[in-house]
Amino acid sequence: MNKPDLNIAKNREEVKINYGNLDLDIKPVFKGKKYFLRTYGCQMNVHDSEEIKYYLEQLGFKYCDKLEDADIVVLNTCAIRENAKDKVFGYLGRCKHLKKAKKDLIICLCGCLMQQPSEIEEIAKNHKYVDIVVGTHNLRELPELITKCLGQQEIEVYSNSDQVWENVKYSRDSKISAWINIQLGCDKFCTYCIVPYTRGRERSRHIEEILKEVQELKKQGYMEITLLGQNVNAYGKDLNLGYDFATLLEETAKIGIPRVRFVTSHPWNFTDKMIDVIAKYPNIMPYVHLPIQSGSDVILKKMNRRYTVEEYKKLFDTIKEKVQNVSITTDIIVGFPNETEEDFQKTLDIVNYCKFDGAFTFIFSPRVGTAAALMEDKTSLEEKEERLQKLNKLVNEYSLESNKKYVDKVVKVLVTGSSDKGIDKVCGYTETMKLVNIIGSHDLIGKIVDVKITEAKSFSLDGEVVK
Ligand code: 5AD
Ligand code: SF4
């Protein structure tokens, strides 16, 4: 197997990041064997799993949907909150049990949790039945590690990376909608967040490589692409080559894929130029995920979020004003260390002000190695849970309210698959990212159809195709 060449810098010496073209020669030595893959966490992990799937399939493994049938099991882990970690270790227990009966089973762990020294130690000490541990920075070594696996534990993790690989191959989950990494890592160091430690420094891919990937996906007939980064507004800053996220978004839109999305935006440095581009191109979807995290300036400062509530409101209002029918969702953390009742009330106030289309809400979870994990915290878990409940109630009221506005309207829906609401139904998304269950046949999958909305729920809409 060819080792990735870590030093192909290709006229890019001016930036300290290494760019390389991945060229792996993977032999199908596991023909006839089966793989089981489980993914935890965010879209970044979901997309990494598409890379993992590619490697497993090149090695000859075929997908199976039952753990018990697998010859190799890969858990792509998440470290964002303690419960994500608990889920991984819970599932690992099942794998251990299976391995007792199936001695040749290969157990492999990768993803963010495996970038944490304390977790690696735990695996090395108390989970010796795990065969392979590979980190986020060197996922490309997975095929080689699997090929060489001799039943002895192999741990290959790098603590950071200045590397960006091009020519990465994926076995994509969907033929309709595709993820594209535009940037890796994060440099923001929000004090609660483990991501800068697990995903490394912020590294942007070059615009021409991203656009090449978009072109290729268009040729393959993709209807939608989502540009992926921890903080897409920072795209290009590390390159210093005179282009930014607005440029990338505009150039992407011009290629003409019917739907272009992007995630995640940071409220800091969300430029007017970006808003203008979103407003200008009909194929850039009017949907922005804009995490606020807290409605209290004191807490935002302690979180190192780099904006005030007033600044957030101003940005929110500008996006609403300039982008027609835009929907905006957010992330909110309750119970950040020493969040007072007054701070929490301010979070409710901003929710009342913004009336978000949707919000992901979390109780603060201290992550080892982050600044916030060391902050004094006198608020009890009970109090935090009460706050979360109150917040969820409010947030759900507003998502229902925003969904109700769709009733009796005709909207464009990209049908992405069958619906779990009945065999006579399919589901898809509006331009504003609302999930719609539609009565209709599977022929609709992959098409953009006009749908009349008949009913609104808190988390989805029901509709009928307009003939
Ligand atoms: N505790 C709780 N929520 C967190 N998030 C990130 N880190 C933590 C943490 N330590 C939330 C933030 C982020 C989302 C992806 O997860 O709201 O936007
Ligand atoms: Fe974490 Fe903040 Fe980076 Fe988002 S911007 S990944 S919350 S450090």
C-alpha cells in the first residue's frame, strides 16, 4: 500500500498548511466479509463515515445492518458532550460481548473521542479487545491498519494536523444530496467546546479543488450540496489568497446545482457580502443555522463567543430583512458555569425576540481539556434540567408557530427518501429546511416537487403534491 505523501505542497509554500493528493492503493483482501458502521455526532462525522465506508468497501467488505453479522465493526465516535461518550462506551459493551463468541471480529474506533488522551488511555488499559484506534487526522491510515490487523491493539492518533488532503474518495450515503468539506478544524476556542482539540487548527481547502468537487457532483446528477465547516465564515482566512466564504458560495452557486446549502455559520464575522450572495442566488437556500449559545452578554463573554446579544440581533435582523422567507435555527446551551437565573431569563428573552424556526438545546457538559471545565459552577443539575425544560417548551412553541405559517401554501420540496410515517409516503425538505412528509410514490425521490402544506407540527409538515 502506498503511504500518503505528506509533503506535496504544490506551489502553496506561502501557507504553512500541507496540501497533498491522496493516492491509496487498497487491495480487496476481505472479499466476502461484512462491515457494520455506527456514526455518532455531527455532519462532519457523518461525512467522515462516508470516507470510512469507501475504505471498507475497497477492502472488499460488504455493508450489513446487524452488528451480529459483522466481521468488522467501526464506531465513529463523538466527544461533544458526556452523553455522546456514554453512548459509545455503551455500544462498545455490545461489541465486546459479540467478540467473545466471534474471536476474529475486528473492532475499530475512530472519530473525535479518540483524539482525547484520557479516552485513549482508557481504551488501552481497560478495553484491550479493541483492535484499532485511529484519530481524526489520520483516518486515511485506516485501510492499512485494518489490512495489517493481527489481533493486537494498534493505536495510531496524531494530536494535531497541518494537513489537508485532496482527492479523498467517499462512498456517499445519498445520490441526491452530498456533503463537501470546505474547511477542517476550528480555531475559535469557545471555552466549552472540545472541537478545536479534536479536529485541530482551522484549515481551508483551496477554492479550485472545492469547485472541482462541486462540478463532479453536478455531473453525477446531485440535486443538492452542503458546504461543510465548523465555522464557514472563516473559510479562506488561513489561506490569505484574496477569497473568502462569500466568494466560494457565489462561485458554487454559479455552477448550477439546484440547491446549495452551508453549515455552520458563526455569528462573528458573518459579513454583509455573505448575506448579499445568499440573497442574490435562487439556488442558495434561504436557511441559516446561526448558533447563539446564550442570551446573556456575561455568559457569551465567558464562552469566548466574540459577539454581544445586540450584535447578534442586528445580524439576525439584517439576514431576515435581506433574504426573503429565510428560516433561521440556532444552538443554545443552558447551565454554563454559574449561569444565573437572570442570565437564563436573557436567553428566554432572545428566543422571544428571534422566534427561531428551530433550536438545538443542550445542558452544558464539561469537557476535559477545555477552559470552561475548570470554571467554578454552583448551579445544580436539577436547576439546569428545569431551565432546559422551560427553554424547550418555548423553543417548540416558536417552531410550531413558524411551521403553521406554511399551512395552505405551496412550497418546493426536494424529495430525499421514503418516509417513516407510512409506506404510502415519502419525505423531503423545503428550501427553508423544513421536513415534509408527503403522500406519494417512490418515483418522486430525487425530484423537486410543488407541495401544498396541509398540516403543521412542531418538527415537521404534512403535504400533498400539487399536480
Ligand atoms: N456542552 C454542551 N453543549 C455543547 N456544545 C458544544 N460543546 C458543548 C458542551 N461542552 C453545543 C453547542 C454547539 C453544538 C454543536 O453543541 O451549542 O453549537
Ligand atoms: Fe466549537 Fe466554537 Fe469552534 Fe463551534 S466555533 S466548533 S462551538 S470552538
